[in-house]
Amino acid sequence: MKKSEFGTALSRRDFLRWSAGAVGATGLFGPSLLLPSRVQAFPPDPFFRGVARMVYHENPWGPHPAAVEAVREVMSKRLAGGGVNRYHDFIHPQLKEAILRYNGLTGRLGPENVIIGVGSAEVLFLAADTFVSAERPLLTEWITYRIILQRAVQNDAEVVRVPLREWRADLEAMADEARRANENGRPYGLLHFNVINNPAGTYLDKAAFRTFADEVYRSSPESVILCDDSDREYLEAGLQPDLFWAAEDVVRGSNMIHVQTFSHVFGLTGLRIGYALARRDVVEKLEAHRIFSGLNVLGQAAALASMSHAEEQCSRCRRLCSESRNHLYAELDALGLEHLRSQGHYILINLNDLDGTIAVLLMYLTDKVFVRWGSEWGLDNWIRVNPSTEYENTRFLHALQSVLDRRRLRGIAAADYLETAEGRHLARAAVSAGFPRHVVQAAAAPGSSLSV
């Protein structure tokens, strides 16, 4: 077997087979694990069959083959051998040690400083449940990844959003807000950031955020800062020294929660496993809000295998993501469309006078290209696309050009368009084809009779 970029375990042909298999369960696990062959995968086919999925923060290049092999090994174990019929290891000592090694923290932090979650989402939920309430509001940059904001609202907490300044976190305004809240006797429970902003793709500068964090620790000592650091592996190599590294504050014993995930560069999105680094007492508080660990043996095995091949996996996906971003930048420049150069795995694109939700609906229905609508961030004329393979990028660009050519739709808001006969027909057809119903309903005008 000849040597590949993953070592001697797999030939290039094997690697291509694994990579292609990332788009379907048959390629990923092999036919023997899917018998009988007529069994259909879940989620339902409309979410996958023929769709260029560039809407979610997934890894189109797939996990390391060793992670796939680890899943296969667990699946093949006999009933008494610790397979899928058994609970996972609740303590996760090996995985926690591997996480510390990956982050260069062996000897500086211990397993007691690591909490494992069902994706980074569970860790974010636990942080909101622990530190945010009706009495303890949440302060966040805006625009940003919204899931923790939604959890805070579920906890009856006030969410204060500070708009980005030139697409970056306005650290001066946020520090002033945290200080005033503490002086008024109602300090923020949690201050939330994306280290690389999703969806803007800008990053937290180390020097600027160091000044900010130290000011918050001094002026609002009860507040906890949370840095969701899910994309740093995609940052351009030359910028790595400038990126804020939240784990250093954990080592210092500060009120910091440093969240990371296996969903993105490691390609384990569907296995749902993430983690956070924090002071021991903070980890214990987070754990106290978890009723039962929902991790599974497949995710645990795949994550551990990924840590053993982290350098290879990160190097490969960083290169592919960079190539994909650069390809899209060049094509968007040629189309004359404003876009943000991103350090994450997403690009924001300004469609000017074309409503982004209308564009997303049309691209999905006519070309089965699925991208994200900017209206959820108040960017009605923007879309967000996740760079992908050359094939999916090409499909997206074709669909985008097709939408841009529909000049008669320029200047029409989605809410107004969905009140027309044509708009209603489009919405119903898109939903029937698998487009999310809630997006269409959110775009409709208040009191609309649109039925989808």
C-alpha cells in the first residue's frame, strides 16, 4: 500500500473513496453496516439528495479516515464488547488528555478543566443556563452566531447586543457597557464572543482583546467571558500570532470559558461532540446544570482518533478551505458583488438591491443550491455561503448568476414578494422540495395569510 498524505494506512485511492463517502452514509460506513440495502438514511432524502449544502457550517471535505475507521470499529464490536449498545465512558480521561495535548496545555491545565459536550451547542446552553437569568443579562457582539442568545431568551434573560464596528466587535463600547452594568448593581452574567465572527469572518485581535478582557475582569469581576473558538484552524497561517487565545486566561485563573468543537475542521458535525476549557469551579458549575451526558460512543471514538491525526487533518482542511474561499472571492469580484474576506468557513455576500431570502428560495428551487439568508442578522440583502468543493462552488456560482439575472425582482422585499401569486407559488414549491418552512414563514409580512 503506497504512502498518502495521511501516512501509510491508506492509499490515495482509499483516501478519495473516504472523501467521496463523506456525502453519503453508504460511502462512509460501507454496505455491510447498512444491511438491508433498502433501509433509508435519516434525515430524509430531501435534505441531501442532489442538494449543494452550503448553508450550514459543515466540513465538505470530511473527517480524517482514522476517525471514520474508529466509528467502524465501534460499530463492529459484539454486544459484550463495548459497542453501540453500551454507554460511553462518562469520565473521558483519554479524550480530555488528548484535548489538552492538542491545545498545548499539558501540564498547564488538567482534565478537571475540560468539559465535553454534545457539540459545542450543549456547552453554550450550559453556559447560558449557569450564568444567565432574569437577574443576570447576557452581553454579546452583534452580528453573531445566535444559539446562545436564543437560550438566554428561553431563560428569561435580557440580551444586550452591541453592533459590530467595521465588522469587528466594538470592544470599547462593550467594556463601557459591562462597567456601567456592574456599577448599577446588575452585572452581566456572561459576555459572549466568537473568536472568528460567524458570519462576518473577522477575528478577535490578541492585543485589543487582552486590553478588553483585563478591563472586564477588573471592572466587572462577577461577569464571565465566553469565547466560542470554533474556526481558528481556518485562519490564514500568517495571522495566527495575532489571534486571541482564550485558553491563556483559563490558565491564569480568570473568568473565561474557551469553547471549541470537533464539528468543523475535524468534520464530525453529525456525531455532535465539542468541549470547553475553564477553571475547575466553573466546569463544576456547568456540569451541575447537565441532567445526563448525551454523548455517544461513536462521537467519543471519532474525536479521540481525530486528536491523534490533528496536524494532518487541520493542514488538509485549512488548505482546501483557503483554496475554496479564494476561488469564490475571485468569482464574486468578477460579478462586482461586495463580500467580506473571511477568516472562517463562511462568506457574507451583498446582493445590493436583491432580497437575500428571495435569492435563497430561487437558488434552492431552481438549482438545488442551499445557502443561508442574511435576514436572521438583519442583513436583508445579504446571503452567507459556506465554501465547499469545486463542484459545489461551481453550482453555487451558476445559481447565483441565474438569480442576479432576474432583474425584475430587484428592489422587492421578500415580505412583499411572498404576497404575490408568484411568490406564494415559489414558497410552496420550495417547502415541498425540502426548504425550511420556518424561514419562509419568518420572511412573510406580519399577519400574512401565506400557507406553506
